[in-house]
Amino acid sequence: MASHRDETRAAPWGRLWLLYLLVSAGLQLADGVAQALLLKRGGLRLLPPVFAAKGALGMLLSAGYVPLAAALGPRATLTVILTVSAAALGGSYALVHAGVSLAYPALYALVEGAQTVFKIHFGVVLLACLPGHQGLSRVPLVYSGARAGALLGGVALVLAEQLGTAPLLLGSVGALLIAAAVVATVPISTETGASAEGSDQVSTEAPSWRWLGRGWRDTLSSPLLRAIAVATTLLVIARHGLRYLYSATLAASFDEARLAASFGVFVAAASVITGLLQAMVTPRLLAGVGLGVVNLAYAITVPATFALGWMLSPLAAAGAARLVESELKMAIKTPVSNLLYGGLAAVQRPAARALVLGVVVPLATGLVSGMLALLPKTTRSWGLAAGVLLVVATLAQNRSYRRALGEDGEVRPGAETALTPGADS
């Protein structure tokens, strides 16, 4: 008879898919509303300080996440993240409706913060529920739920021209609350962290700040975490450069309602394509050519997109930038990045993800905010340079991942992997 733990790990990917669909639909809808309101009511000049603010918010939320996850466990933590996010979006709608000017940048930062904390925790849950080679085939399928959700959110954004932009936030609130209810039906193991590996190094009740401190020390000592941190920094710089470029083009081309609708049309179309890629192509690519090749392929698209901006029309360049910065990142890079943490012991993953997503990403966001404020006219040039360095860093990241598994391709003691045998070649 299969153990409860085996059943937990074998069964949940379909409900995890549904959960991600709902969260992605809600946050995609909120993201489109937030971008349209900020760009048209606040102005492009607010983007650099808002980028900095969302970086600081991300650090604060990630620091709060560590003790929360240790105290409540994975299921309750996920429920809290979703319900608090829904409440915050509801409050933001009230402020926008009241005409409070600070509501526009605050909403933008809030959506980014909610996405950050959800990504940190959902990645930990996925690696616990879908470990090892099972994760290689199932994790991309679960992430395809995000594309289906983005499609729904994008379609809903088209309603901005009929209903107005701000009221669509209520749809985001509803989607997140339904997702919180779905959490109760997902068989999430309570044995994340140390106990999932049978390790006695750190108890799940150990002081959570010690976990974060361990993450800092491991970043200095682990080649894999160092490589992840460096590559993540460069990706954040490049992605914000792309986001600034396409935001400037779209803000100059459409009014507020039309801007929100244009986000919706693009996201809907892109989500169909990338969702099919994620569900049908990415798992086969990972199994066929390996995680490293797929990781490198996405990295190459980043500098290529910056370079194409000099050759394409402004709107075509904006569409390509949005596709690579957001849709392909979610469809390909996000599941690949999550699988890279499989090269670490399960006991290290919560602190490592909180460190990278909650400290490295916000610090890199603060850096790129300064670059955008001081050097906005050269964004495409320094973005291209960051993209080229990202390709180099990705090669180092792939090498460190292979070494973390051992030269024979076997998992080192205490760690799990999602790498296929062919991925070492």
C-alpha cells in the first residue's frame, strides 16, 4: 500500500494547476489595471521610484514570509498570502475610487509584492509535492495553468472599455478568494523543509531567521546559489529595461481604457501560444535536450530582443519586449528557474528562495531603478549589455547546477533533482 506521503506527491498536480490558473488570472488582471492607471494617471516619470518602492516592499514581505511559513506551515501560509492579497487589492480599489493619487503607484507595487511572495511559497510547495523526475514532467504542466489564467485575465482586461479600468480590480479580488478556497482541496504535504528529507539538521520549528541566515551563508559558499543570484540580478536589470521600453511606447500610443484593453488583447494572444508551449513543448524539451539548454535558450532571447528594437517599428518592438519580458519568462524561464532549486537540499530551499526572490531581486530592482532615473535615454544600450552578461551567467549557472548534482549525474546527499540523464551532456 502506498504511503500517505507517496499519495500526496503523486496526486496533486491537477489541482495545483487549477490553483495557479485562478491566482494568475487574478494577478494578471490586477497587473494590467495597475499598469494602465499608473501610466495614464501617474505618468511614466513615476516608474523608476515605483520600481524602487516595489523592491523595498518585496524585501519586507519576504522577510515576513520566513517566520510566517515556519509558524503556520505550507497550507495555512498559502491561504494567508491569497486572502491578504485579495483584501489589499480591495482596499486599493476603494482608494482609487476615492481619487487618492498615491493609490496608483501603491497598487502597482502591491501587485508586484503579491506576485513575489506567492512565487516564493508556491515554488516551495511544488518541489515538495512534485519532487525529482516527477517535477521535470509535471512542474511545466502546473505552470501552464498560469498561462491559462493569464489568458482569462487578459480577456477580462478587454472589458475596461465598457466597465472602466478600476472596477476590474474586483474581479481580481474574487479570483484570489476562490483560489484561497481551492487551497483546502489540494493535498499539500506538511513535510516541507527538513522533515521532507528526513534530515535532522534543521527542524521545521527552528527559528525562521536562522533559515534566512543560512541562505546568506550558503550564497557565499554554494556555487549554485551564487550562480543563481548573479543570473537573477542580470535578468532583473534586463527585464526592467524591456518593461520600461514597452511601457513608454504603449503609454504614448493609447488612452487609459484602450491601454488596459491592449494589455488584455496581447496577454490573451500570447498566453494561448505560450500555454501550448509550456504544456506540450517545454516538458519534451527538458526531457530531450535537458534543463541547461532550455535555460540558455531563454537567456539568448533577452539580448536578441533589445537588439531587434533598433530594427522593428515601435509597436512591434514593444510587443516583442512584452513577450520576452513577461509571457515567455513565465512560460519557460519561471519553471526552469524553479527546477534549478532542485539542486539544493529541501531544507535549504525556503531560505534560498526567500533570499533570491526577497533580497537579491529587490536589491537588483533598486539598482535598475537608479539606472532608469539617471540613464533613461540609453536603456536599450545598457539593457543589451545586461542581456549579453546574462547569457554568460546562465552558462555558469548551468555548470554549477551539474556540479551540485555530482559529476556522475547522481543527486548529492540530502538533495533532490529534476534533471534528466541527458541534461548533463
